[in-house]
Amino acid sequence: MAETIVKIENLVKRYKDLIALDHLNLEIKQGEVFGLLGPNGSGKSTTINCLLSLLTFDKGSIEIFGKKMAPDNYEAKRNIGIIMQNVAVFDELTVIENIDYFCGLYIKDKSERKKCVQDAIEFTELQDFIHFYPKKLSGGLLRRLNIACGIAHKPKLIILDEPTVAVDPQSRNKILEGIQKLNEEGATIIYTSHYMEEVEQICTRIAIMDKGKKIAEGTKDELKKMIKNTETVSVEISEIPDDILEKLSTLPHVYSTDFNNGKLEVKCSGGKHNLIRILNVLQESDLHFGRVFSELPTLNDVFLEITGKALRDSD
Amino acid sequence: MFLHNLKYEFLQNIRAKSLILWLILFPIILGTFFKIAFSGIYESTTVFSAVPIAVVEDGDNSVFREVMTTLSEGDDALFETEYTNEDAAMEMLEAKKISGILYVAGEKLSITVTPAEGGPSAESIRQTIIKSFGEQYNAHCNIIADTVANSPEKISDVVSALSEDIKCNENIPLTNGNHDNMLSYYYNLIAMVALLGSDLGLNIAVSSQGNLSAIGARKCCSPTKKLVTIISSMVGCITVQTVCIIIAVSFLAFVLKVDFGSKLHMVYLAGSIGGMLGVSFGFAIGSIGRLGVNAKSAIATAFSLICCFFSGLMAGNMKAIVSTYAPWFNEINPAAVISDSLYCLNFYDDYERFTQKIVTMLIMTVVFTIIGFFLTRRRKYASL
């Protein structure tokens, strides 16, 4: 059984009357890519900041590497890499100097540090930009520099707090590939995001948060099994009579039908050939329709079904 | 770790454009502006120069000639004398080449000057000098003539007494320093450079606190102790600030030829300690409250300029006004303390008052640093 790297028990954090974290419990094992998914304001960053001992909390306990986390737990800090949502680099230092500076806060030995800095540069593919100042870098490169500064000391636990905010798709993919590579090299990852696709793509286990509470936890398949929906069929259609809509809702495994703005959405729970049955009904009724989509449930569906609101609404 | 942090603190500071602008270029530009604006004001209003006069003699008067020769010799000559005839003298007076004409007829001396225009001026002062000399000369001649006529045996005592009278009017300087009032502007300029170093100290505070900057948060998450990073940053900033002060003072002293007196090395010292005060002041400001770095920087700069205003950077007599209505303020105004230390250095021969000002600066530095440390020592925050 894998070693527990992070253990959060009954964590409560209040900002006056607002409860930011409400009895949160998390356990993250070695080698996991653990995703914290939730809309803005759900408590993801607060969890991370409490974890890093930056924020005080009202109740509960946090253990990292088996020891209570505190500001003076330097041994734990030595093994943690942090990549903040806001880029934290010095404008007056070049790329290589920034990485060396932050790496130097963890590693005293010059030759060891030099190697680590070089590895971080290669890992983030910043070789061609080492003498650039941050202001000369594009948004994607800046994010990669931010990551290089956080991982150069080769931490065992890497915490990434929304590292892809305002990043172009190409750079986003590079960052996500990099995170998977870090995990393959042995690092445990905690990844927060409100982009469910990213979390689905890289996380081995996911906790969904809302209003400071953990509302679900598991692998993405486990999370999807928690909900009724197994397939959503969407059809572009100009109009649909009420009796046809009624007929669709009586089909086997269909539990919800909705027509809105020229789009028919039929939700199914289990069963096979749902799409064929739905299209047959439409054809028999001599209705003309456009594009047809059949989608498996997403984490957004999980979030929607549990909370009654869409995760994307908060984007 | 200390040296690592120190190295990068140096690099950041020397590459910061704001530092180059405010701590190096600004004093150079303002100092040059002062030099151009004040050039000649001191010489024309304060420094005494020999009064140009013409002497028109009616016959030979060896005693008068001897007196005039004595008064027209040396570096501190009272008159610049030209012997000529009446017509030439009048022409020179009308052409304003001379300030007055002395007519010597036997033992009697008479004076001609032209009316000075406007209020008190350098010309009216020169005419007053000529008039005073004429009156004193006539009075002395009368005394000597009376003594010769009535008590010739006392003539040597009378001459001796008149000589002593002259000695009583000898100029005895209070100090060997430069008396140029415009120097106070340069003192305040140095004080301003010292206080603008507050921006450096401010950045230390902001970049050390997890609730004020992302860099602060990243530093707080590292295993390096906060005290180590703060002290090394303070050392780095104070060193850079000292270099800026040295550049500013050197530029004023050697390029603009501002005369700081014979204790230039102490000017460097006072400026450098003022720089420490500026950095610690910024460190304290940066540690207070949750405002962003730009807002805090604006507050520190505004505060520095206000201090400099009350110290006399923008209006030379401001410090005297403050001294009249709120003398305590000059004792706690960092800019006033820094400029006062430079003033004491120039004006007083001993170091007593200078030392007092230096001690005041050091106490302020320690107080500001303690405030900064006290407020930045936190490692956990209620909110970020």
C-alpha cells in the first residue's frame, strides 16, 4: 500500500461569517496525481494555502510526509514544490537567474544546484530563453518559467494551483504533459483547476469541491459511476412536437428529455443502442434534424447532478 | 544561503529602472538644475567684493593716499581705487563703472554717488560703505586736528585709540565652513536621495510576506528562514543605496563643484547613514497594512517628498518656519535630520552636533527596522 503523503482531517477555515473550508478530509497517497476540482471560490486555493502553512485555520489537522505541517517544518518544506496561480518571478532577473534563485532557497550546494537548474530548464524546454527577462516571455513561456522555479529542487510533492490559467492551448498541453512526466519520475502531484478536461486528462484521483466541502472523491470512472447519467444524446433540430418529446421520454433507459433553442437533449441511464432508438423515433415522425452527438458523462455532469449547478457556469 | 540571496538582491536592485531613475539620475538632474539656478546668487548677494571708487584729489595728500593704499590691498580689500580727474570720474560714475567718487581737498573728504534704484541692493550697500568710510575718515581727521591743536602731547595715544577702534571692527569668522545659504538645497537633495531609498526597503517587506505578493508566498513556502532572507536583502539594499549616495555626493562635489567644506568624507558617511535610514523607513512602510506594492511605493515616495518639503528642499526657509512653529517636527523629520547633520558638519568646527544628528539617524533606523521585523515576522496569515 502506497505511503500517505498528505492527510487533511476535519479542516475548517472561516473568514468571519464565511466558511471557506467545512470539515474537509483528504488523503493523498504517494505517486498520485490528485485533482482538486471545483468552481472559483469552492475552497481549492484555501486548501492549498492551509496545506502550505501560509494560512491559519480554525480547526482540524494537516500532516505532510507523516508529520504535522507547520511554518517551521523545514524538512517537509524542502520536499514540496509550489506553483502558484499568480506567476511568482522577479522581473529584474533572467530566466536562468530566477530558477537559480528559487532553487537556491532549497539547495545550498552550488554544483548540485547548477545541475538541478539545468534539468529544470530542459524539462520546461526553456533552453532558448535562459537569458530572457520575464517581460520578454509570452504567457505560455512565463507559466513554464513559473513551473521551472517551483520544481527545480526536485520536490517529492508538487502542488500546482491553477497553473494553466490564461495559457494558450499549445502551452497548456505542454504543461499537462510536463506534469505527467514529473509524476512518472516519482513526484506526487496535487493539481487544482476548474477546467474539468485537464483534471480528467491527468489526474488519477479527483476530489470535487463546492462551498468549502468535498462533495465527491474517487477516480474519474468512480465519480462517473456515482451518477445516474451514462449517456447524453444531443440532436440539432428546428422544432419538435410535444407528443414526440413525450414518446422519447418513454423509451427504455431514458430518464430526461429537454428541448431548448433548437437543441434536443436526451439523457439515458445505462442500456445499449440508446442513440439508435432515439433516431428511429425522430425518423418515424418524419422530423428533419441536423448534427447528432452522443456524449459519455463528464465531471461537469457529476458536478451538476450532485450540486444541481454546472461547473462551467463559474468559468 | 545568505550570500545567495545577497547576490540576487544586488542584481535585482542594480537592474531596477526605478532605482536608476530616482536614486542616480534624478539627483544628478536636480543637482545640475540647482547649480544652474543658484549659480552666482551667492557671489552677488553674499560674498563681499571690493567697492570700485574714483578719487579726485585737490593737491597732494600723503596721509589719505596711505589710508587708501591700505584699504585697497589684499584679498579682503575694501576699495578698488582709481585716481583720476573730476570729469573722468563723473563719466565713470554715470557709466556705473564705479559706485562713488571721493573728493579730497586738504583734510576734508566729500562724496558723490548716484541714487540707487529700487529697494536695498548690492549697489546701495556699496554706497553705504563709501558714506560710512567718508564719515569715519572725516571724524578721525577732526579728532587728530583737534588733538594737534589743543593737546599735541596726546597725539600718540589718540592715534593708538583710533587704531584699536578699527581692530574692533575686524571680521572674526564663526566657522571655517562654506556660508553659502544655497548649500541647504544640496543638503536636502542628499536627504531626498537617502529617503527615496525607501523604495528598496519597501520591496524587501513586500517580497517577504506571503499575503502581499506571490513571490512572498513562494519564499514563505521554502525552507529558508525568513530572517536570513530579510537580513541579506537589507544588507544588499543598504549597500546599493550607499553606492547611490556616493555617486550623488561625488557628482555634486566633483562635477558641479559644490563646496561641502573640508569634511567631504564625513558627508559621505552622513549620506550613507541617511541611506540606511531611508531603506529601513521603506521596510517599515512596506510591512504595514495589506496595500499593494504600487500603493505602498506611492505612499513612501509621497512621504519622502513631504519630509523633504518641510526640510526645505522646495522652499529654503521652510525648515526655519517649522522650527518656529513646531520645532519638535524637525527633530523627527528624517529629511531634516539628514540635512541638519550635513549642515552641522559644514558650519561647526567640532563634531558634537553632527554626532547628535548621526545618533538620531541611527536610532530612527533601528526603530524602523524593528517595526519592519515585528510586522513581517509572521509566517502564517489569516487571509491571503
